[in-house]
Amino acid sequence: MPDAISLGPLMLSLDRFVAIALIWGFLAGVSWLVKRERRGAHSAPWLAVLAGLLGARAAYVAAHWDAFRVDPLSILQIWQGGFLPLAGFALAAAVLAFRLRPGRSLWQSLALLTTAVLLWQGYGAIKEARPRAPFPASIQVTTLGGAPLNLDSLRHRPFVVNLWATWCAPCRREMPMLVDVAAKTPGIPILLVNQGEHADLILHFLEAENLPGRSVYSDRGAVLMRAAGAQGLPATLFVGADGRIQDAHMGELSRAGLIAGIARLESRP
């Protein structure tokens, strides 16, 4: 599972924690530079960050438009993730160049931005190079009709597992999208494995939401959640044909994120 930072009841993935830390570091550094030279452009770092975030989101939406056009309002759901950082960095640099007159503070601000870019890319390289954990072995779930399914039977082929519960609001929001994509992606199984709840409760939820139960399974003892090290719900695991967790997403997942994760599974040997 992805590393996470616990902030009281809030679980924050390490990716987002690093991104937020870099943004705040950039804001603090550029604000100090501007204040030190007593310039009137105190809003420059904030405008640069805002433009960068909007640009990174717009670039991501454009790159995954086929997914977003199904539900255009999901463009606003930025908490699901979905940014192209380099596009954001480029736009932030343009704003700094426009708002700050050529001089020492401009070049130092651009140097801080470049440092943030390099740190982010370095973090990504370290994350990519880490050994990928194997998917837990000998895990058995059941269909809502009570038929057992040993997840070992899915080995040697890529598949996706989403861990969820009916009491989890983000799980409920993403469920219709997950069911829809699962029905349209027959080549790679997408298993929606409920954690810790009785089948009757799951069936009642699906009926109330008018959702089919074809891809829904029950893990009454929440064994998979513990075995995979999931620190919260929802959590989505992308498992490669080699039996290792190639990618993982903690929290609500977008259609674009799910489809992109499946594409990465399909591209790997």
C-alpha cells in the first residue's frame, strides 16, 4: 500500500504530503524574497501557485478527456487527484516572470521553483525504484451469493481490487463509476471487495443505489485490508501479472485515475 501520514482522523498519502510540503516551502521562500526587497508583488508566489495548480489540472483533464467527458463535473473533484506537475511548474514560472521585474528576487524565485521540480522528480524516481510488494496470498472472498473465490486463482494475469464499505462516504461516491468501468473492462477483472460487512447489508446498499452486484465481493473478516496494509478506505490496488502490487491509490479514485492505472497494467509484461 502507499505510504501515508496520519493527521488525527485524516489519512494523507505520502504523495500528497510531499506535494503540499513543496508548495508551502516554495510559498514561504518566495514570500521572504519579495518581502526582503520590499517589492509590491507580495501576491506573486500565491498567484504562481494558483496558476500552477490550475494549469496542472487542466493539462491532466485534457490528457484524459475521454474519461472526464463521461462526467464533466468530476473535473472539479480535485481531491481525487489528477495533475500533470510539469505543466503546472511551467505556468508558475511564467507567472513569476510576469509579476516580478528582472532582478535577483526573480532569479532566486525561479531557482526555488526549479528546486521544487527536482525534489518532486527525485521523490518520484525513488518511489518508482522501490521493490513492489507481492499481493497477499491465500486470500478468500465470497460472492454475494456465498460462493467462495480464492484470489490466488487470479495470479498470472493483471487485476484490480478496490477495498470499500457501505459506511464510507468516498466509497459510496466512487462505487457507480467503479461498477461502470468494471462492466466495460472485461479483459482485466475489477473486484470490489467489501470489508467487514454482512452480505445482506451490501445487497441492501446495492439495491438502494440501483447498482448491479456482478463485481462485488464480501470479505467478512476484512482479512485483505489487514494483509495488504491498507490504512483506510477506500483503497485500490493494481496488481500485475507477476503477482505484485504495481500501483496503489488510497482515497477516492477518479475514472481517469482508474483507467490510467489499468492502462499501465496492460503495458507491463
